[in-house]
Amino acid sequence: MPKVTIGVPVYNGADQLADCLDCLVNQSFEDIAILIFDNASTDDTQAIIEDFAGRDARITYTRRPENVGPIKNFIEPLERAQSPFFMWRAHDDLSAPDYVEKLVAALEAQPTARLATGTIQFERPGGRPARRFVPHIPDSGIAALDILRLMFGSHAGWYYGLWHTQTLQALVRRVWTEFPHAWASDHLTLYPLLLDRQVAAAPQTTFVQRVTPKAHGPRQGVRHPLANLVKLRREFLACCDRMVEERNFDLPTRTIIEAANRFYIGKRVYPLRKIIKRTLLRR
């Protein structure tokens, strides 16, 4: 059994998939399995994967006969994983050659951690660097302060770090049961680890998220209905509050975190001020 499983869900990713797979098969940490789930692509995705799989036995290729939707295709590699550690890799993202190696080392150096993350680097089309987020794990000794710093200093890119497989499997099952929405589900999955301060950092290695129109979609003119956004905020907050209540925090710490949750949903789901503004504009 390999130590790390890397799940690669893909649909029509021929334009950038080869770069992604080349990055993975050349990681300095070699004890990996790469599970690729092709969601019935209609471009050259299959040919690219078969070429790599023919040269590297660590790749397992599953091609679906029909498109099952992005969520099922994304989650199934995790469900199939049996290794101690797991990470996702989007077909259009990259990382430093030592990314897996450094994250494994970070988790092994901090036995209580269940997730390790590197520095997040955004890259524009043409390879132009954009924003950069260096992880900082606070350790003041004051639980409430450290949790608040993690909550508001975390990044969605941490979701593509290295997880303890069983921890992530349990979290994903719970999140999709209590909050069955793609929007903000990554932040909700991260949230319990922030509460428990179970995140380790390897800032010396980098995960590269490539910002492309295909990956992120056009933003102009695309708006969720206000009623949906209000519902998402309400459900996200209820989940966060439940997770806080389940922990053995003292009363002051619990009160502070639950109060902070009211601001946290504006950072991770949708800001209340924007809902109010859109409501007023409609009227």
C-alpha cells in the first residue's frame, strides 16, 4: 500500500492535464498512488492519461461511460483511497517537486495534525504569478485567539493539502450530509481542523493554483439568487455552531468562537452587506 494517494478528477482537461500529471509523477516523494477519474471527457483527455499510465504503474485510470456530475467524480477518489494520507489535485494545478515530500514530513513531525499545507501561489494565464499566501499556524497558547487567527487566516487552497485519509473521509461524509452544497463546502470541511488546531504548515514548498477562465468560469453576470445565498449562510452557520458545541471548550472560548462565526460566514459564504445591497437595489 502506498503512503499517499493523489486523486485527480478531470473532465475535458486536455489543455493542461499533461502538465499536471508530469508534475505528479516527478514528485521527489515516490511512494504514491495516482487515481484519475475521467468524467466521460470528449477531448484528448483519455489519450493523455493512457500515455502516462502506460509509462507509470502508480497511475490507475477510471474512465466513466457517462458524465456523473462533478461532485461524485471529485469525491470517489477519496472513497477509494486506502493509504494513510490523501490529497486532491485539480487537472489544471501544479506544485513544487518537493510538495508531497514536505507535507508528509510536516504531518509526521506534528502527530496531532490532520492536515498539512504549503504556500499557495496563484498563477495567471501565461505563467504570470499573482497573489501568494504563506501559511502561518499561530501558537500563542490562548485557544480562542489561535482559533480565531486560523479561522480568518486560512485559505481555500489548504483543501488541496495533504490530509489524514480517514479524517478527511469522515469529514466529507458529514459535510455532504449536513451541508449538501458545493459552495463553501471546502471551508466547512476545513473548519473542524481549525477548531482543533490540527493544521501543520510547510511554507517552504508551494502549491500553484492556475487561474484560468475555464477553471473558474466567467464572473460577470453570474449571480446566485438571494434566497439561496441566505439559505447557504444559515446552514453553514448552523453547521459551524454545532461543531463548536461538540467540543469541550470553556464558556468564554465557546462564546467568543460562536460570536466570530457570525462574521466568518461573511468571509466564507457570502457577505451580509452584499445581500442587503442587492436587496435594496432590487427594491
